[in-house]
Amino acid sequence: MMQSNDNHGLRLFLRYLLLVLIAVMFAFPLVFMVMSSFKPDQQLLLDSGNVRAFLPVGDLSFNNYFEAFERAPIGVFIFNSVLVTVVTVVLSLFLCSTAGFAFTFMEWRGRKLAFTIILATLIVPFETIAIPLLLLASKMPWIGFDGLTWGWLNSYRVQIIPFIADGLTIYLFAQYFKDLPGELIEAARVEGASWWQIYRKIVMPLSGPVLATAAILKFLVMYNQYLWPLMVVQQEEYRPVMVGLQYFFQLNIAWGEVMAYLSLITIPVLAFYLYLQKAFIASLASTGVKG
Amino acid sequence: MAAITLKGLKKSYGQAHVIKGVDITIEDGEFVVFVGPSGCGKSTLLRMIAGLEDISAGSLTIGDKVVNDLPPKDRGVAMVFQSYAIFPHMTVRENVAFGLTISGASKEEKDAKVAEAARILQMEHLLDRRPSQLSGGQRQRVAIGRAIVRKPAVFLFDEPLSNLDAALRMDMRMEIGKLHQQLGATMIYVTHDQVEAMTLADKIVVLKDGLVQQIGSPMDLYHRPDNVFVAGFLGSPSMNFLTVDVTEVSGTHATVRNAALDPTSIEIRHPGIVAGGKAKLGLRPQYLNPDDPAGRLHGRVALTERLGSETVIEATLTDGSNLIVALARDAHFPIGQDISLGFDPDMAHLFAA
Ligand SMILES: Nc1ncnc2c1ncn2[C@@H]1O[C@H](COP(=O)(O)OP(=O)(O)OP(=O)(O)O)[C@@H](O)[C@H]1O
Ligand SMILES: [Mg+2]
């Protein structure tokens, strides 16, 4: 097939143009958010109708940030969200990968049925189970520093435990494990490895890509939690960032402060995500299972 | 060391019966090769011995223990897989030492044993590489190295050479033969390459459709096949079979003939040969002689393939059937030329039709 250079160059140009447009579309709201966070409310509202909304022009200052910190205990919220998110992600990676391992490699009665049920939970929206879950959480026992207590409301655990195991993450792991060469597992078994050793020494080291994927997905879900903490946390000391947004939507909305708050809680996450994505691609390239 | 006994071994996947009752006795230190066409159950049988597949019925003994219900790690076996199955995230050294690491061996012990295995397999210079930096043959060495460091009593090989090119395959075949000499361990080797089977085996087990067809030494199977399947499976090019009429049975011999074959008296070694019936006459291509003045099989040349040291002739016989003749020399037979072939009746096999 003949194809002129011109044609090829043009197609390349169009492709890049399209990618740039998409990138810009995604970037605009973020740019708007960050720029606005430095502007006084009045100017912010004036600028929002034109291109100045995306430009660092006018009366710029950190005032919105100072006021946002006055209005809400932002440090506490960020700490809470990071704690809940990190603990959930770590526990979830462990629990869901071991579950996926058991579903993929081990033979046991009821395995297929159990897996089907787990898959079925994928189509149940969280809103459906929120109320029953709330009732359950309000009655669960807990043994902590002050002995046996009842009810999990107003705590970190109520924000963590219900989200550790989930169908999607288990499914992700099971699917990935199924594509690992089965003979690797069999070779390890013949060499004398226990299931636990196979999990730790063979399967986990080869699971970089799926661990990264599962971690990112879980991170996003957890960091963006809103409905559930709204239902189960009434005390400021356990409140996560998204619920904290309420502090800024009082009688008159201080848009500049809202933007400052949103910038504070978004930018670090974005940076972390970009970093993870790099690690994700690197781990894909280095395991070499599929080549 | 360990002898292995398979008694009435069966394997089914639901309604699919894959192994249908297999009895094999393997002596301690023996090299046994399982051969058979694709899908006959060789791998399944091997994996049952390894403990990677459950046994549906029958008993499996390794050493003096029935191991039906033991997990692979307690059976004292090592296995080399067709895909090598070396761990991609470990160096060669870590791969070879894997079994020792698992069993908690000390660093000194590991180093010493890995060094010895590497010496035997001549791969000292590869120890710190990653599997992705190895050729196919080198990967195979690593897989074998991993198997030998633990000094297991039984080695299981599932088509270990089938991913290698022809030259390397020959090298590795000889090395595996040497390895067996050195280690003296019991080895079970699955292949469908009959050269591997003939050269390596003390004992060959021919399988078909989940059943044993015949067990014996390579020469036993080659010269005294029990049935048409075994006769046709071993030997290359494979044995010719002619449908013949049995005109007379007298004592140990039967006289057979057909449109292309002059009446010939053949020793009866298998049941089912009756006068007036049909039979199958098996003739190896190498034992047919076109220069014999007393040629008794008539036809004409359909095709000649000259390989220099060898000539393969395809002949169309007077009765319309085809026949392959293999000569161990260069010869020219023009297409269409009449040909008469002689053979030693003692080298012919008569099977019930
Ligand atoms: N998990 C399974 N479920 C159902 N049937 C199976 C399963 N595994 C293997 N089989 C069947 O068992 C038969 C024997 O398979 P096996 O792998 O032992 O053949 P093989 O002799 O090793 O063949 P090859 O030379 O192609 O490797 C095949 O017909 C195969 O389809
Ligand atoms: Mg096989």
C-alpha cells in the first residue's frame, strides 16, 4: 500500500491536536480552580465569564487559604482522609489478593458459587446497602482500649472496615492471576512451596501491575468518600475531606475559600497519582511475565 | 531411591475419562518414556504422579508409600515442564536454589549445591542472570538445575525439549541421558519424539486414548510390537500395512497373499489369524529390498525422494495400495518404473485385521 509522507504527517498532527484538546478539556477545570483560589470573591465572579478565569491576573493573594484554615480544621480532615485511605488500601490489597489467589489457584468446595456471589455484588450500588450497613455498623461490637463496646459510629474503623473487601478488587486480582502461567505455580508446588509461600514468593512479586491498578482504584474511592462518612461520622475529629467541604457552603458561599480548600485536597492527590502511574508503567515493563 | 507402581490408575474430568486404568511398574533408577499421540493422556499421567492432578481411582506407590493423597511436595519428585516454568523475577541462582530456600537450607548449603548443579549443567557463568536474558536452551538448563539440586528420587519431564531447535534438542537429549547415568535416579519422560524415546528409554510405555498399548524396551517394541498401533507408532518412516488374504494356516506359520503379493509364509505371533480370513501384514520401509531377484511384492514407482545418504520411494502396488520403501543409499528410480520388492518374512509382522 502506498502512503505519502504528507498524509502521514497530517494524520500525526491531527492525532496530537485531538490529544491536546482532550488534555486541555480535562485540565481547564483544575486550572480554573487553582487560579480562582488566589482571587478575592468579587474578582473571581467577574473573571469567571471570560478567559481571565484561567489566568493568574488581578489581585492575587493567599488570603483565601488563610481564611479556609480559619474556617475548618483542614489539617484534621486531610489527616483523617489519608489515614483512612492508606489503611484501607493496604488492607484491601492484602485481603483481596489472597481471596483472588484462593479463587484462582486452590480447589475447594463451593469455590465457583462463592465467586459468582462476589461477582454479583458488583452490580449492587452502594446506595442500596447504605442504610442496612448503617444499622449493622451501629450495632457491631468492638474490643479496643476501653474494653468491649457496641456500635462503630464516629470512628475510623467504621470508615475503613466496610471497604476493605470488595468484589471489583477481588475480581481484578483473580482475573490477573488467571493469566499468570499456571506452570509457575505448579513448579513451585513441586519444589515444596506451601500456598502461602507461593503467594508471597511467586505470585506477589509478579503482580506489580494489578497491585498498582487496584491501589489506584481503591485510593480514588476512599479519598472521595462522602455519603458514608456523612452518615456515620458526626464528630469533627473523624471527619474526612469531602465532608469537610460542607463548612464552606454556609449561608453565603465563599467561592475563593472553596477553591482554596479544593486545591489543597486535590493537588497532592494528583501528584501522587501521577507518581503511581509512572511506577505502574515501570512495573509492567519489568515483570516480564508475558514475554 | 524409589520404584514407582501405578495400579489401575484412572482419571476423569466429569464425564470425560482421560486415563482409563493404567498399570505400570517402574524400577528404581529406571528411565521410562511415555509416548503416544497428542491427547492420549501422557501429561495427565505424569501430573498425576507429580500430585498436580487428583487420582480418580487406583493406587500410586512411590518408594514404599501409597502417595495418592500426598501433596506434590511430599512425594519426593522434581518436575521439568515443557514451558520451563522458571520464575521470571528471580535470578538463575535464586531459581535453582528455590527448593532449598523453601526447605530452609543454610546459605552455605545452597551455595555449594547450586555450584555443583551449575557445574554439572555447565552454566556457572549464567548464575547471576535473569531468565529474560537466557536462550531457550539455557532456560531449559536452569529448569533442570532447579530439579537436580534437591536430589529427588524421581524426576518427571514433560516434553522438556519440544521448544528447542533440532540441533539443541540433540545436545540436550544426550545431556539428559548423561544426567541419568550420573544421578541414577528414577526418571519418567514424556515425549512424542520417537528418537528421544528410543535413545533415552530403558523402558517405553506406549499410550493411546488413556490406555497402555505396550510396555517394553525400545528394541522389544520395535521388533516385537504387540499390535498395529505400536507397530505403526514406532519407526520412521512408519511401518507399511497391507491387507492380505490368509490362504492357509499350518502350525506356527500362515500363508498370505493379495493382488500385489506372491504367496508368502509368515510366522504367527499374534492371535486372530485364521485360514480364509483377512489379515494385516506389517512391513518396515527399511526392510524392503528393490534389488532382490526374488521380489514378491509388485507395483510401480510413484515418487522418489533422494536425500543423498538415503532414498525414500513411494510405490503404488498392483492392488492399488501405497507403500513406502526406505533405502540407506542413494538410488535413482524413475517415476512409473515397475518395481518388485523382496523382504525377509521373519521381519514381517502379521496382525489380525
Ligand atoms: N482439565 C481438563 N478437563 C477436561 N479434559 C481435560 C483436562 N485436561 C486434559 N483433558 C483431556 O485429557 C486428554 C489428555 O490430555 P493430556 O494433556 O494428558 O494429553 P497429552 O498426551 O499430554 O497430549 P500432548 O502430546 O498434546 O501434550 C485430552 O484429551 C484432554 O483434552
Ligand atoms: Mg502433554
